Amino acid sequence: MLVLVLAMIICIGLAVAVVVIVAMPARREGRDILAPRGEVVVERVKDASSATRDKTSELLGRKAD
């Protein structure tokens, strides 16, 4: 079990290193990290999550009354 946990930590560390090496310098230079299609997907997810949050707060507000 310990070996599995250590392997997962190593994988996460490698993923963070790749992001730091690739994405951070590109972002500093002003380049977008996501492609235009990825930006559209992110906007859709933000819209859906805010709509879900609003519906949930409405339902919880009604139950509390």
C-alpha cells in the first residue's frame, strides 16, 4: 500500500513539474494555455456550474422557509 501511495505522489509531482515547465512560461509570454475550443468548453462549464448553484440555492432557500 505504501508503494502505491508513493507512486501516486511521484506521478502528481511529475505532472506539476510539467505544468511549471510548459504552461507557466507560456502564460508569462501572454500566450493562451487552452485552444479556442477549450476556452469555449471552460465557459460552458462555468455557465452550467453557476446555473446549478443558483438552482440549488433556490431549492435550499425554499426548504428553509
